[in-house]
Amino acid sequence: MATRHFLTLLDLSSEELDYLIARAIRIKSELKAHGPDYTPFANRTLAMIFEKSSTRTRVSFETAMAQFGGHALFLSPRDTQLGRGEPIGDTARVLSEMVDAVMIRTFSHADLEAFAEASSVPVINALSDDYHPCQLLADMMTWVECRGAIQGKTAVWIGDGNNMCHSWINAARQFDFTLRVCCPEGYDPDPAIVTAAGDRVSILRDPRQAAEDADLVTTDVWASMGQEQEQSARERAFKGFQVTEAMLDTAASDVLFLHCLPAHRGEEISTTLLDDPRAVVWQEAGNRLHAQKALLEFLLLGHID
Ligand code: CP
Ligand code: NVA
């Protein structure tokens, strides 16, 4: 069987993604009930290459592997030959000889694709400049856990048309919900990604109008990793795009608020938004662990019934 990778949400079918969400919810409830007694990965190893910072992604993948009875290796370009110019394809071939899967957080999505092309073990995108699909597994899991079926519902993305926004657009395609994307002009998502989603995705300019009657509202930082020098220009451009409690008041009465975190209180969200009961961001962050366990299990072992 050909090696499966997870570089974007489009690498799995809608049915496989639905399976992963249901499986992640089951893995979570079994962990809560019995502790980490399910260890399908004895002696299996995940290599984790981080070219950007991380708290949630590193801790969730490392804990997932430990609880599953396996092991995760943290690899930074500072300490590996990748940082000294060893070609990506060579590194992929070498790691494929030793580990069972590779997780990469990097800048260039094309580099990630090149790595996957040369790898004979599954490669997981743990964030690139263009996508963050693992976060969306946790986000969809959280939405389903809190509200049941999400097909046909309406989510709103407010802020930058960035890697998270692109993955939300792919999620709208794969999980069949409507997504309103509300960005300031000049900060829209990639038009090709929007067009491919068809009429499920629309671009709006007025955040208050976008949030009206929505089932879910989400946002992200205005300057992503690698854009630090644009911080002040972006603060000016995104003025008026802060998500507030008042904005959620115009949404559906059972609206949920998600944020992949880290959050900048007082910038993309009001200082108190994460304390609002409609915000389920700590549950969302915790679900990274369970969703990625389901993903790793699927990529290494296939469906578990
Ligand atoms: N949301 C997310 O990916 O967080 P980290 O950058 O801390 O991994
Ligand atoms: N858009 C953010 C997401 C962080 C998890 C970034 O790329 O920095």
C-alpha cells in the first residue's frame, strides 16, 4: 500500500476525516476512563522537525507517542545537518530508514511536499506557511464534541487569510459547512484555495455582518511566525477586526469561539474573550492530543473498528 501523508486536509477523504474525529472522541473518553493503557505503538518512533516555535504541537505529539507506548524525537535545524544544508530529500530518505513517521513544522509548504515525496514513511504537516491541518482536526473534533453534527452549519473566520484560514477553507470543503471569511483588503486567503471550495466559502469585509447568526466564530494572530517585522503595519490594517463578546452576541445563541492559540489579548481578541463561556479554546488545545493520536494511529495502523 502506498504511504499516506497528511500535508493538508485534502490528503484524506471526507469519510476518513469523519472517522478520525469519531475515533479521536473515543480515544479521549477511553483515556479519561482508564488512563493511558492503550499502547499500540510499542517501540515505534516519530521524528519531529521544528523549524518554528511550538508549545501545543510539540507537547501533544510527544505525549501522544509516549502514551501510545512509542517515542518522539525532537529535531531542531540548529542541531541537525538540515540546518547545515543537507538536502531535504536526503534527510527524508535517511529518516525513513529509521523512524515510523515524521512530523514537520516549517516555513515553505513546497519543502514539506519535497520531503514527503522522498519519504517512505508517513509525513505530517505540523504547520507550514500555507496550512495547519492538525489544528483543524482538533477544531473539528471540538465543534462536534460540543454541538454534534456540523454539516450545513456556518463558521466565520475573522482576521488574516493565513495558514489557519486556508485550513479552515479546506475543512469547509471536507466537512461540508459554510465558511464566511472576513479579512481586511490585501489580507485575503489564496484565491485558488477559495475558488476550489466553491460556494461554501465567501469573502466579506465587515466583521459584525460576518458574525451575524453564525454557529462558530474563529480567528488567529494578525502576524504569524515569520511575519514579526510586519506587526505594526498589520495592527493598523486589522483595526476593527478584533473579535469581541459584543460580536458574538450577534451570532447564534449557542455560538462557539475557537482560537488555535497562542492568542494576543487586546489585538485579535478582546482582553476578556477567552474567559467567556462561549470560548472553548482550552478544550480545543487539549484536543490536539486526542486528534493527533487518531491521526498517527490511522497513518501507521489504518482503521481501528
Ligand atoms: N496552535 C498551535 O499549533 O500551537 P503551537 O504553536 O504552540 O504548537
Ligand atoms: N498563523 C499562526 C498559527 C500559530 C499556531 C502562525 O503561523 O504563526
